[in-house]
Amino acid sequence: MAYDAAGEEIRFDHQAFVDSIKRLVDYEASIFGGYPFPHYAFLFDNGRGGGLEHLRSTTIGAPASRLQEDPESRWWVTAHEFFHVWNVKRIRPYVLGPFDYQGANRTESLWVSEGMTETYTGFTGVRTGHLTPEEYYEEVAGAIASWMGSPAQPYASPARMSWTVWDGSERNPHGRISYYTQGEVLGVGLDLVIRQETANRRSLDDVFRILMNEYGGEYLEQPGFRTEDLIRLVNDVVGRDMYDFFEDYVHGTEVPPWEEWFSYAGLEYRETRTTVADEAFRVTNTEEGPRVVRVQAGSNAEKAGLQPGDIILAVGPEQTSTAGAAAMAVRGAGAGTQIEVRIRRGEEEQVLSWGVDSRERVEVSIRETREPSPRQQAIREGMLTGTTRP
């Protein structure tokens, strides 16, 4: 592990920092029976954050000020990037290597490559003590709420979000949902389904071990998996046809049966929906002012004539100099309220008027039931610890 402090003195507890990372990597390697290399390098720097995986190394931003507050604070991104050792760098969709650096590398499976890497980031966190079970449930609940509460949910399947990542908003006029988020919670759901169908004798771990054996390789000696390969493999692990899972929740936009899936582990899933104001457009800051980059298809804002490229000058009497101010001014008016928005389009200014759009805000909670059955208790412990036993 190397840390570039950018010329500053290292003041955080570097031993605690190292120890927290060691717990992560030892656990993730145990899923696959060990490390696929003799040496790996973690390259941390005193940067803003984020990370990028490589074949035998990763670069991760780790602000020194944050590490002084909590030397374990970069565990999430580290666990994510390190799981890419297997999922992406060796287990990969067939188009992701060798790469076509001249064009789009389209695949429907980024919800697996990035999304299920997030599944295992959460698994690793709770299984190594970086998260309590309650914190883990809260993380999963937040991810589900983000997906189910998006206005794009009826249109944005995980497969479509993966395939169209290269495209602009014209391909997804209703908006996007992160395939990281979709894959994260679908991975949790699939793990629970596998455990339920096999009486907790098998899990999502088995899927990834087989993927590694049949499709993984450091030097692209195997061609990578296709969607049909993944379905066949999951069928074999579960012991029944899982085509409907992929048709409904991966390629389709059916709402997954969250309550049923979490009940397998003796977990109570609750979802509440409230109506809130929604600006129905997205803006970014530019030197000219807040520029509209997307307008939700079918919204009142679109019907009033708001277009991508418009500069928002004012909402009602309030001048708007930033993207955040423009969005907050519209939401603050309240759902259904008639507003006037002054814009500049090219060299001309004009005023548009519409009733503020609305959307459903989704809140999710996941809690342990008080008296789980022996089977539910075994599945819950399996999910939280990574074990498989009836």
C-alpha cells in the first residue's frame, strides 16, 4: 500500500488504515479461494475521492483530512475497486476485452459488472465489521428507494441503462437510473432467492465462483460471458428456470417483489410513498448561468416549451445564478403551483409558464422480524456472514 500525501505530513493512524484494508481484501479473496496473483498494489493519494481498477492494482483518492477523522473511512471504495480484481478484470461481459478503443463497447451487463460489485461491497462491509447489520439494511433500503423513487423507473431497465450508457438524453428522455444502484439491490435479491430455493446451501457466491472458472481469465484466454450464459449458470445454481427474473427485472421494468424476497431472511420490508414537487428538468452550472441539459419527457416543463440548452435567468421574481438555486426555486414553489420562468435561448429572452410537476418520493425501511423461523434465521445469518448451511 502506498499513500501519496502530496507533500503533507501523514497525521492519520496509518496502521488502522492498513488493517481495515487487510480485512477487506482477505475476505474478498476467500470467496474465490485465494488471490489470482502474487502481488497487488494499492495506490492511494490525497485526492478528492473515487477509484479506478487495474489488473493488479488500483488508484483511490483518500483525503488525508478525512482519514484523520476516521482511518477506515475509505473502506467502501476500496472494497469496490478490489472486488473488480475478479468482477470486470477477469470475469467480464464478452465485449469488455479486448476493447475497441475507437467506438462504444455496448453490453447489457454493466448492472453485473459494476452493480453486483456494489452488492459485494455491501456484503464485504457487513461481513468484516465495517457495517453493523442495521447499517447494512439502511444502505440497501436507500438504494432501493433511489431506484423505485426515480421518475425513470417505468422506463429504465438495468439492461437498457447498461446498453445506453454511451448515449445522450435523447435515448432516455425520461431520465436515467444508475446501473450501480440497480445491480446492487438485484444482487441482494438474487442472493436471497438462491438461498431460499436451495435451503441456504448455495448463494450468489457460487454464481461468481463458476463465472470465474468458466469465463474468467487474466489474459483474455476465455471469451467472457453473454446474457444467456449468465441465465444458464444461475439456473444451474438455483435448480430451476430463472428466465422470468431476467425478463421482468433485468430486461423489463417490473417492480421486484422486495417484500417477498426479504421475508426469506426474516426481514420486514416497508415502503411509503409521498407526493413532492419535482422540477422535471436537470441543469448544470456554466459561465452563462444555469443551463438546462435535460427535460423530462411528458412533463409540464416540456409542454411549456423548456428545452435543453436554455439558460434559466429567473424563477418568478428570484434571479437564479446557479443550477442548485434554479432547481430549488421550482421545487420550493410546491407541486401544482403555476410559475413563470425567464430563460435565454440564443440571443433572445422569453418567459415560460407551467404548473410545477410532481413525483412520488419513496422511503424504504428494512428491519429484522422478532421471531424468524429456523430457515429464515439461517438465511439471514448466511447473508450477513457469507455462510451456506441449512
